[in-house]
Amino acid sequence: MTIEAQLHLTRDDFTLDATFCVPSHGITALFGPSGCGKTTLLRTIAGLEKEARGRFVIGDTVWQDEARCLPTYQRELGYVFQEASLFEHLSVRQNLEYGFKRLPKKKQRFDLDQAVTLLDLTALLPRQPARLSGGERQRVAIARALLSNPQLLLMDEPLAALDQQRKQEILPFFARLHSELDIPILYVSHATDEVARLADYLLLLNDGRVQASGPIADMLTRADLPLAHDHDAAAIIDATVSGHETQFSLARLTFPGGQFSVPYAGRSNGLPVGQRVRLRVLARDVSLTLEQQTGTSILNIVPVTVTALDEENTPQSRAQLLAQLDANGVPLLARITRKSAVALALEPGKPVFAQIKAIALLD
Amino acid sequence: MLSETDILALWTTLKLAGLTTVILLLLGTPLAWWLAHSRFRYKMIVEALVALPLILPPTVLGFYLLIMLGPNGPLGSLMQSLGIQSLAFTFTGLVIGSVFYSLPFVVQPLQNAFATIGRRPLEVAATLRARPLDQFFSVVLPLARPGYLTAAVLGFAHTVGEFGVVLMIGGNIPGETQVLSIAIYDHVEALEYGQAHMLSGGLLLLSFVLLLTVYTLNRRYRVTSI
């Protein structure tokens, strides 16, 4: 099942011309600089931009095509706005019930209790929205959107208005949405760390057009896209906890390209065996060697194949190259000096070892 | 105490103001909505027309209404040809005049309320499956409550104080078109200052109490609505 779109919208100072096809499950991030049309695209999908033309199909449901255009209230969607738009004249409970009450009985998939439990809202139910914190308001807004039984959840930078602490407070709930519900989410963001943590699929927007789209791990490491050339360029790896070295407080993580050891101390659940985790490896934390080193303090070394060497496009990085690596199908990046590339005679297809100095656990 | 004609004038006034307010809230809602949300390029022409009664001498408004509604006016002659009696010097004519006269006092608070609420709550309601009318009644109306209260009280109080328009198109027929402000004028003309005092003081008190109610209630709503 896929989500297919071909949407056009012309305004005085802006043209949206977005054609894309993304999977209808998991979280797809709409990513791009401010002003590139992320929010406008999301509003167009919701039917909130009346002048938009084109086609939008989710699974086998047509929301818009040349012949007809469903008004917003007939599209089975949930929309979480950037600033939580709770109805100020209604209590939290009444806000949650607003969309739910308007569904036909057979469409009421979630009940109030489920949504309240999922987003931990029990204590907030009798309150007025004015008395909630920013993070609490967004949780209510998400639960309210879920209760209207969406086929597609649209989220417009739901964390943008929150400070770091509130973000940390709400991020685990997104992970729960992802693992416990089978609702596709289109998630607008301009924060790389949010995208790296949450997204399965990435849609890159620039100046009203779709620049590229694909699975997150591929998109972050594609040399033809700006993300791989960012100062914080990184690869994303999904791994599974396969064991522990308790005397060193390390967890063993397995992924198709090999194994990593990372500290689990300080993790609330101690990383139980079987848990899926997402890792981020910064390009600047990866170095390359021709033979597997012994007698090194670096724990994480995996065999990889060089797939490409790319020029960095900023003047100050003339001394550097970006090496694209393949660890048994998993893409990795290494930022190395041009001199080292010559010394090691690196070229596409050459097998080398990647030494990884630091690995970040993202959830 | 109040004479029979004074009580009749009081009753006519309250009936007129009440009816005018109800009509204005009904007509004013779509008009204020349109003014608050339309992107029509010449919207300011309509806005200026709505605001006109704020500065126009009521006698001018009354004069043109008299011409329009009178038996020889365009509307009046049309109605007479249909066998309907002319509206000049009738209670219905007064209501029509008052609707024009108090229009800005009802439309402007509503327009402000709608503009303050903005489109966002409607969009949110639409994403939660509410149809357009449902959006209006379940979201806009409750959020605009302070605006409606202000509009109703201002419209009512302003109509109670109406004089020039009534004089022009209503005449001074007790029980039909004689309202309080004209009764006061008559008393003063006849040097009946005691009765003029009673009616004037009553109106003063009524106006003050109405405004006080608006300000008190609006402050209470604002606390819970922001």
C-alpha cells in the first residue's frame, strides 16, 4: 500500500509542485529548510488549501483527483498543528471527544480510555487547556487526532514550540505511536535529530518541489543530497540487542553488517535482549584501516566496502573527502582526509575496516 | 408615577429594541463573518457603509428611509401596488429604521470577535470531521460569546436611545411609534420636568447597568478563554 500525490498550488510568491509516492506505513518525514513548502504541502494534503489542484490517493481511497476534491471534514485524517490548537472553551475530555463523537459508530476504532492510556492523560482530563503545559497540550492534540480514527496522521512540527526538556518528555510517545498503532504518519520537521530518531522514510523538499525520497538510512548517506555533507552528517543503523557484557556494562547490538558494543548504563530498562534500537554514527567519528587493527582501544570495528568517494562541496573542507561505505547492505559514511585516501589507495569496491569511535543510541 | 402613555412608550421602546437586537444578531452574524474573513478587494466599501450610522445625523438616515418607505418612495409604491400598506409611521417601519441605525453597534463587535478567533479553530474542527455549520455552532459561537454579549447589549441600548430616526419615520403615535426618548421630549416641551426626570433617570440607570453587565461578564469570560 502506498500514498501517492501529485499536488500543485500557485500563490503570488510561491509555487508548490509536489509529486511523490511513499509507503503507507511508518513515519515519513517531510524535511527541508524553512520556506520550502513543508507546511503548505501538509495543509494541501489535508484539503485546507482550497486552490490546490492535483491528485492524492492513500491506499485505495482517493481524496482528490481531477474530477473531485473531498472537503477536509470528509478526509479520514488526523492533523496535529505546530502550536497545539486545543479548543479553549472545552475541557481536555471534551476536546478529546470532539472528533470521536462525530464518527459513525462503526468507525470508532479507539476508545477514549485507549488514547488516554497511550498518551498518559488521565490526570489532565478535567482540566481546561489554558492550564496545561506546552508538552501536555501537544499530547492532548495527538490523542484527539487519534480518536478521530485517521487513515493518515499529519503532524506539522509538533515539537517545534517546545523546549528541549518537553521534547524529551514527548518523544517516547511518538515511539509508542509507531510501535503500537498501524497508522501512517507524515511528519513535518526541519530538525535533523528528530528526523534521524523518528523517521522510517524521508521526503526531501526544496523550494516547493520534492528533491528526493527514500528510506531514511539511504537518504542520510546519499552524496548527491545535502544531508550527507552537513557538519553532523551521520548514518542511521537499526540494530537489535543480542547480549550483554555485564562486567563492563556494555550491550551487544547486532545489525546486518556485524556487531557493536555500546554502554547500557543509565538506560532506564537496561536494554533487554531482543529490543530494537536505532543508532547514529557520525561521519566524522569513523576512520578507515586496510587491515583489522589489534591493540586498539576502539571497540567497534566492522568490515565494509568503499562504494564511492565524494568531494565535499564547501571550500573549508578542501582537505577532506566523504567516503560512502557499505557494511553488508547497511550504508555508512566516513569523513577522511584526501591525503589518507591517497595513502590507502581507496577506490570504489575496495574492502576496508571501519573503526567507529562513538555510537549514539537514539531511543 | 408613570402615566399610561409613558408606560406604553416604555413598552414600545423595549419591544422595538428587543426585536431590533434579535434581527441584527441574525443578519449581523453572516455580514460580520464575511467582513472578518473575505478577501474581496472592495470590502472596505461595505465596511464604510456599515459604519455610516456611527457618524451620520440620525435625521438624515430617517429622512432617506422616509423617502424610501413612504407611499411615493420606490419601496413604498412597490408595496402599495402589491396591496401592502406603506411602512412609514408604523412600528414595522420603526424596526427597519432601527436595524439600519444600530447596525454598526452589532456588526463591529461581532466582526472583531470573528477576526480574533481566526480560521485556525475552524480548520481544527474540519480535521475532526465537523461540517461547516457544525464548525460554526460548536466552535465559533462559544468562542465568540463575549463578542455576542457586547453586540447584543450595545445594539439594544443604542436602539433604546434612538430619537432622530424615530421622529422622521415613526412620528409620535402612542402605542405604535411613540418611544421613550420622544416621550421625554414631549414632557420637556410641556414643562413636565418631574416626568421627564423619571424617564430620563430610568434610561440613564438602565444604560449604566447594561454596560456594567457587559464589562463584568466579558472580563469573566476572558479569564477562562485565554
